[in-house]
Amino acid sequence: MNSKKTSKSVEVVLAGLKLNINTEDSSEQVRAAAALVQEQFDALKRSGTIIDTSKIMALIALNLADELLSKEEAPSPSLEQLISNLDQAVAQAEGLANVSLR
């Protein structure tokens, strides 16, 4: 089997510009990403404080990069913590199962 992904072109429209994106990701993912950027673009454009499209796109890029970096820095729960949480949930469920329903 060939595990290499096939690159394809996905057409999106951002800020009125038609773009063909070559990607190995799914078309749906690329379109969802473009929709997120377009949504932020529209919001900034409506605010009226920034007129220049390139400045709006630069701000969007900075905002998205900041969000990505913040998520990477956030500590993820350890396996032990996840197991502990699951054990607590199971214990609560067992306790509820043993409650008399009169």
C-alpha cells in the first residue's frame, strides 16, 4: 500500500480573491479554514477601523498564530489524570446505579 497522500487543488475565495490551494488535506478542511479566515476578515472589515485588505489579512494571520501558540503552550492532562477522572466518573455511575428508585 502507498501511504503517501495525494496532493490536490482546492479552490477557495478569500477577500474576493479566487485562490487555488495545493494540499494533501481534505477539501472540507481547506474550505473550513478559508471560511474561518473569511469570517474574521468580514468582522474586521465591518469594524471600519482598517480599510487595507493586506493589513486585515496580516492581523488575521497574527491572531490565528497566537491562538495556535496558546494551544500548544497549554498543558494537556496526563494519562494518569485522565484515568483518575474516568475512575471517578465510573464510581459515580456505579453509585447512581445502586440508588433505590421508589
